[in-house]
Amino acid sequence: MSNYQIGAFEALQWAWYMLRDYRDQTSGVDEARRTIQEVLADMGKGTEVNFREELSSAALPP
């Protein structure tokens, strides 16, 4: 599997856990969506994001 495929899977996994984590909070899914959009916009500007690190730092289940 290429690095791109691994990164894409981890990005989807991160987004899924962000949505699950935020859905029961007052700010809800809208806050998760904003966060996901900001990260994707940063990636579009060339910023590298390590989603494996993001998942572990968020203390979300792998």
C-alpha cells in the first residue's frame, strides 16, 4: 500500500472519529465539520498533516 493510500485512510478515520466525538457535545457536528474543513484547507495550502499523530493526540480509539 502506498503512503498516499495509508494517509487517505487515516484522514478518513480521523474525520469519522471527529464527527463521532463531537456529535454529543453542545457545539455538535458543526464544530467537527469546521475543524475538518480547516485541516483540509491547510492541506490544500501544502501543510502536511500526520493523521496517525492527530488520532493519538485526540485520545480517540484507533
